[in-house]
Amino acid sequence: MDATLVLVHKKPELGVGKQRLAASFGPELTLEIAQALFECAVEDAAEWPGLVVLAPASQKDCYWAQLQARRCCRNFMIVPQISGNLGQRLNALDLTLRRQKLKRLVYIGSDAPGLQKEDYVAVGQYLERSDAVLIPAIDGGVVLMANRCAWPDISMLPWSTGQLGVSLVNQCKAEMGSVTVLQENYDIDESADFFGLIHALKDDGRPARRALHSLACETSLAMNNNDCNRHG
């Protein structure tokens, strides 16, 4: 695939990120979940046939990001994010990558383990004839954003809300030449999302997904939720 995969992420750390999960599970388990989710994104990066960009949230995490990339990617770059809201960070990151002569970019986060190879193939195919390809999230957010020309100014969109997905689609349709919206997928923000992995990943054979599924099952059992059918 003649496209670049861009993994926009935070370094999994105690007390950093996923605060809605932390409210239910506490900081230690939330860190374990964040690490397991990140491994799923790394698993996708390892299968990517072209260039992979790891975009950590902070300059100080570049060395750590480089270590992660070295264990999974043959061809990679590390480009840290700037400060600001997610829209500001994505606009700046997109500009930086286009200055590197990269044209077709596929952006993912580290909390969408439901993405499959078929999704990436479809995105690549539609990106041949669309300026933007989007996979919305079930909760109203967005799971994947791909583009072959610069994003419009998305800094003022309602990031981290249930209105983000619709707002992003509308702005892209208004300011970009052509936009394709694929079938919605899911990301992990709430405890219900996490426990939903018990069903969603039960037949997924990818190693990082199996580990995440096991963690969801073990957590469910520990919380006296006995409707978990363990996988494998």
C-alpha cells in the first residue's frame, strides 16, 4: 500500500490518559489496559507494508517511541505532537508530514482494537479516489482518519465528544473535494466499551487482541461478572 500509517498516541503511564476508565478501574488497571491497547496498535503497525510514523504526545517520549517502532517496523519515523487540542495537533502533524513529501496518510489512535486488515485495505482503495476517508466510532467519535490532501482547520471541532464524528464529516465534505465514510467501528473510552471486548474479540486470533480479550475476561471475572466465556 502506497500510504503512510500514522499512530497518534500517548505513552502508557500511570495516571495519564483514559480517565473515564480510571474512574471505574483505578490507575493501575487502567495502565494495564492502556498498554494492552497500545500493543494492538503496534500489531497493526507491524503488518503495515509501507512507512509507519509514531507520533507520541510529547517530545520527551520520542526515545521510548523509537524503541517501540524498532521492535515492529522496518521503515519508520518518529514525529512528536505539538501541544494543544487534538485538532491542533493533527493539523500540525499533517503539515509536518506533507513537508516530508508524504501524501497519503492514514491516522489511527491506540484505542481501536476492532480495526481489521480488511478495514485498512478498504481505506487504501477509497483513498485512491477520495480526498478523505473516515471510519466513525459507534460512540460518535472517529476511529480512523485518512487523507490525500491537507486537512482543513479542524482545531475548533468538538473533540472528545459524541458530536465529533458528524462535525468532522461535515467539515471535510464542506472543505475537501471528496469524502468517503466507511462503516463505523468502536474505540475504548468507557468501562462498558472495555467489557464489550469479551464478545467483540472472542474469535480474533491476533496475539495482542487475544491478550486484550483475556484481560477483559479476567477483569470481568474479578468483578463477579460471570457471563464471560473465555477465549481459547
